[in-house]
Amino acid sequence: MSEERTERPERTERPERPQQRSGGPRKRRPFQRRKVCRFCADKTLVIDYKDPRVLRSFITERGKIVPRRISGNCSAHQREVTEAIKRARNIALIPIASTHVIA
């Protein structure tokens, strides 16, 4: 028996191949801007039922109140906006529906 160990030939490194995904083309996640409550961002904005210009941006064409997940308001400000819209509707500053426009 020979004491010499037969050394293994060194492995030649394979060139790396790019990893292929088996799931087909890579899906990109669409970019979405993070929604920020505009009242928290700008402390000078005030929610007032007597200011229909601000409140109209939170009402749809059909007169529904825009939900928080779409408008980006925080829950506290969304409650204030909702209350202000309802008060403005009661005193007819904002129409209840689009067909309620007084000529």
C-alpha cells in the first residue's frame, strides 16, 4: 500500500448561470404612492362644515362620501370630514346627490 494519497483533481469552477424562474415572466409590482392624510400633513387645513370647497373633494359625483382607503385620511380626520359633510348637507351647503342641484 502506498502512503501517498491520490489527490482528487480540483474541480474546475463552472461559469455561473443566471437563475431561471420557473414561474414565467417576472411580475412587477405596480408603484403606488403611499397615501398620507392631508390634514395631518398640513396642519393649517381645517375641517369646517361651512367650507364646502374642502368638503367637495371628499364626495363622489353621485354624492357619496369617499372612504378612507381611497382618500388616504386617518381615521380621526375621516370621522371629522364625515360629520362635517353631514352637517353641510343638513343646511344645504352641499347637495345630497348629484340630482339635487338647485337651479
